[in-house]
Amino acid sequence: MVLDLFGLMGAYAAGSCRDKFTTIYSSLLVSAVFAYITRIFVIYAFRRMQVRVLTKRTQGKGDPKKQHEQQDKEEVQAGDLEKQNKEKEHDANRRAEEHDVLMLLATFVVAITYVAGLGPPGGFWGSTQDGHHVSDPVMQEHYSARYQAFFVCNTTAFVASLLIIVLLMNKELSEAMTEANKAITRANKAFSGEIFSKSFIALYGFIALALTGLVGAYAAGSCREPDATIYVVCLAGAVLAYIFLQVAIPRAMGKEYCVYNPSGWLMKIYGMLNRDSGAQQDDKLLEKNRSLVMLLATLVVSITYSAGLDPPGGLWPDDRDGHKGGDPVLLTTHPTRYKVFFYSNSAAFVTSLVVIIMVRCQFLLRRHILHAAMILDLFGLITAYSAGSGRDLATSIYVVALAGAVLVYVVIHIVFFTLEDNIDHQDADKLDKRRDMLLLLAILAATLTYQAGLTPPGGFWSADDKFGHHAGFPVFLDNYPRRYSAFFYCNAASFMASVTLIVLLVNPTLYKPGIRCYALYVCTVVGMFGLMGAYAAGSSRHLRTSIYVFILVAAVLAFLTIQVVISYKGRPTSAPVKVSSGQEGSTSESSGKVDTASHTDTGTEVKNLREYLMPIGVLAASVTYQTGLKPPGGLWQDNNNGHTAGNSILHDTDRGRYRAFFYSNSTSFMASIVVIVLLLPWKGLNLPLGRMYAAILLDMLGLLVAYAAGSTREWETSSLVIALVVPVLAYIAAYAAVLLFPNKCPCGNSQTNRDSA
């Protein structure tokens, strides 16, 4: 993972810098991160050496672990020990939850800032006219100060997020050595605690820096006029003021002393925001609400950030006809539509960032103020999508009507299938777990379809021409109107179904009956099939290729069916056991206990395997959907020299490489969607999840081949990319061998190494 982080930093620094300023700034940040990581590893190695030395000294004097436990028991009273252990466990759980939140934030910030840094807003120059350099950022020439502000903020957010990940990894390393650190002296313990407290404070400092950098980068890169930039920045203050007033005014205005004692008034509000009810059930519900709000806010920030920097309609490639290169085309051709999109998208982005900052406030969570803000965010997404994906009023109305149709269907389904009270009322935990799975899939579909609908495959016309093409309109629409319509409505149906599903999953009164009668499952399947239809229509330009994509679905289903049949045929059948009447009672009781324990173990194993397979399928589907609609090599921008605008350049220049990429990518995508649908917990359908692991391996292999074929243009380089798997596997195998054969390792005690393994 550390090698991963260094690779990310190196690729970002090499791919995002074009001049002296950006090179110096990124080099300084990368050097600082490298020095910090080196310091962490030196401290970690030093502590490991201390532990080994102290372990050798205590050999032959009994079990060191038992000695330390006895010493700890002697330090405190017997009655206080249990209370102290509970407090430690509570603190550990609280820290783990906080670290999960920070890791989620850091991961999504790294992802979006990495992409935005390599593909900055405004695009790149495509020619050398007027002294331009090909592939230099357009924004750098016309708005140099704005580009530098975007680069500094985006790079700062990227590096701060990497540091958060490093700190969390260091925390995990220190927790893994808790028992061993008891052997270190009290002085070393104090030093370690000081380091921990500083690291813990640094975590929140870095996350605040990352979010501030995101706001600055979005404000600098999403618009070209100062008033629009000021509006974006002021949105953050407006949302904070709104939340503060919602909390403070109803509680504070009724107290007379608040007017005469401002400091007491502020202290009262602060205490009210951070008080804890102390009820265990309340805390559990609070953590569920916090996780839900964080997940939704992360979704909205990630998709609105990208959409704001890469707006619908594309960007002007030159300075002709009174516009500037890098400015949004839609702002010139459809100013009202662009403003509706921009302000809706920006409001959703800034509101979500504020919600992320305020998510630790228990008062806001208990009164569902943040939930209400996120629902308004989702409606903002619907408004931005309908305004940015279409070019006429009728199309926008159709898109919004799709969301209404999904909502009406869910209500009708719930009403008709819950008329009689004969439904299997599952326990709350099971419903919550299924809600989480449906929410994950809805977020996947919404993330993919939002950006794909705003910037469809094939790109946009960059100027009006004599053939009747209009700037800002999709190229795909003019060259393949029926195929574009299929893509547009499949993508829009998937997006609206996903957003409606998310809104329903926020309210327990709605999602519980919806899950019980499988209405929300139907919406999820519709969203997944909408994704498949949009991919088949948008990733290719020939009917034969689209048919092949659907054949892949049938092939994956047939493969899984064969695996299931083999699994059921190979399952052993239990023979009846004859028992005497005297032993019948005890035997049935013991067998009942064994069956219950076996069923519990099997259920836990199935749940863990499903939680492992589902995120992998989501990862593969998200990556392959985007690259399938926007293939490597770019797209033709005109109809000259025998090629068609919007078609893949790689398809015409190197057809063999393009086919290797396309078929591998399509195989991975379709296998992911099929596995995701089958992983849903359908009633009466108990599929052997272990057999789906083979389909996931097919996913990963398809990803590897597609990356190797699409990232380079020489077969030798492609083979080297695939060969990179070998040293990684060799490193893991060597490390595992050291742990599995500790007696042949000259360093340390064998039992200690075995315990650490």
C-alpha cells in the first residue's frame, strides 16, 4: 500500500505539471510526504527492535503476557478493573468509527482530485496554432491566476488525503502492537502517547485542509467569472448559517438571560450541540444515521465535483466568435439552462461538504436536520441532471417524469403486496443490512449515470457548421439518433430509479415495507439493467457489437448456472440416524444445538462472503462503465478523411488493440452487473456464493487485460504491464514464507513470529 501511495504521487506530479510553478509546488509537497512516511517507518522499525530485545530478555521467566496481565491487575482495584476495561472498549470502538469516517473521506478526495489534476477544467490545446503547445491546459493561458489557484487547492487536497491514509495506516500498525508495547518503559509509553495525540489531531487538521482545498479547487475551476466564484464560496457560509439558525434560535431565544450574557448563550448552544443521551440504543441508531448521511454526502460531492469541472456541452476549443477557449459552450448557446445546471450542481456540492463537516454533531443527527439537507441535495441532483442532459424543455420534463414513475410504482407495489399481514417480518438488523446493500448499489448507479448523462459518449460538437450541427449538442445524437435515444433513456431511467431509491431508503417507514415486498429490489434490478442497456448502446457504434455485449450476459449467467448445478450435485446428503427411545430426547436436543450452531456459522460465512464480493463487483462495474463509454485514444471530432465524429480513434488506427480492450472491458462490466444482481438476497434463492468468486476473478482478469491494451500503444509495453503482477505476487509469497517458516528466520523468537503471523 505504501508503494501504491508513492506511485500515485509520482504519477500525479508527472502528469499534472506543465510549467515551473506547478512543478516546484508539487515537488515540494511530494518531498514533504516522502520525508513524513520515512519518519513513520523509522519510528516503527525502532519500536519493533525494542520489542524484540525486551522479548528476548523475558525468555525463561515465564509467559511475558501473563506477567504483564498480573502487573496490570495489581495496579488497580479488582472492582475498578471491569469498569476500566469497558471504558477502554468504548473508547476503542469510538476511535474505530471515527477512523472509518476519515478513511472514507480520504479515499473519495484522493479519487476525485487525482482525476481532476490529470484532466484539469478547460481541457487541453489540440493544435499548435497561435503558439500553443499540444496537451497544455487551455485554462493556463487565458486564466493563469485561476488555473494556479485550482492547481494549488486541488494538489493540496490530494496530498492531505494521502497523509490521512498514511496516518490511519500508522495507527493500525500501532494498535497491532498494543500487547507488545506493554514491555516498553513508562517513558516510552509517554512518548508514544504524545505521538498518538499529535497524530490524532493531525487527522482532523488534514481532513479540514482537504475539504477546504476541494471548495477552493471547485470555485476556481468550475466557473470563469468572479461573481460566480464568490457565489460558490458564499454558499458554504450560507449553509452553515442555515444549520446554525435551525439549531440555535428555537432553543436559545426563549431564555431571557441569553440576551444579557452572550458568552453563556454561546456556551449553552455548544453544550447542546455536543451532549450525549447516554442510551445505548440511541447511540446505535445515531451511528447508523451518521453512516447513512456520510455515504450520501460522499456520493453527492464526488459526482458534483466532477460535473462542475467538466460541464455538459463541453468547452470552447478556441477564441473565435467572441468566446474564450476553455469556457463552457452551454453558457453561450443555452445560458438559462446552463445557469440552472450550474447553481443546482454547486448548491448540492457545497451543501454536501458542509454536511460532512457537521456530521459529528449529535443534535443535528437526532433531529434529522442533516437528513433533510441530503434529501434536498438529491432533488438538486435531479434538477441539475434534467437541465444538463437535455437541450429542450420536453426532454427535461420526460427525465423528471421518470423519477415520478418510479415513485408511483413503488407506492402501488407496496400497497397491493402488503394488503394482508402475512409477510415475514424480519428483524431490524436484517432489514438494515439489506438497506445498506441496496443503498450501495443505488449509489453505484447514480454515480455512473449522472456524469454519463451530462457528458454522453461521443462528446459534443465544438462549433456550428454547414451540415446543421450545433455547438454543445451531442455528436452521438446527430450521427446515431436511435442509438443515442436508447442510451439516453436507459441511462436516465437508471439514474432516476437510483436517486428515487436513495430517497426511499432514507425513511424507515418507506423502506421497510418496500424491502419486505421486494419493491425496492425491483427498482434496483431495473437500475442495473438500465446500466447494461446504456453500456451496450453507448460503448459501440455497430449493432453486431451491441449484440455481443448482451451475449456476454447470457454467457456469464450460463457459467454461473453450471457452477451452481455442480455445487448442488456435489453436496453430500445427510443420512438418517437411528437412535433408541432412551436416547431420542437427548439426541434430538444435541442435534438441535449442533444444527443451530452450524446454521449460525454458515449464515455468518455467507454474509461475510457477500460483503466481500459486492464491493469488488461495484468497483469493476464503476470502472468499466466509464471507460467503455469513453474509450482510450479519444474520439474523432469531425467527419473528415473517412472517419465519423464521435467514433473511437483507436478503433480506426489499431483495431486489434481496440478489440482486445473492448471485449475485455465489456466482459468485466457484464460479469459485474450479473454478479451484483445475483448477490441480492432474494427469498427462496440460496445460491452458493463461493461459485461467484470465479466470476469475480474473471472481472479482475478482464480489468487487467483491458488496462494493458488501452493504456499503451505497443504490445511490448502491454506485456510488461501484465508482467507487473509477477513481482507483486512474489513479494507477497516471500513475506508469507517468512511468517509460515519462522524457525528458518534468524531474527526473533519463533513463537513471537508465529503469533504475529
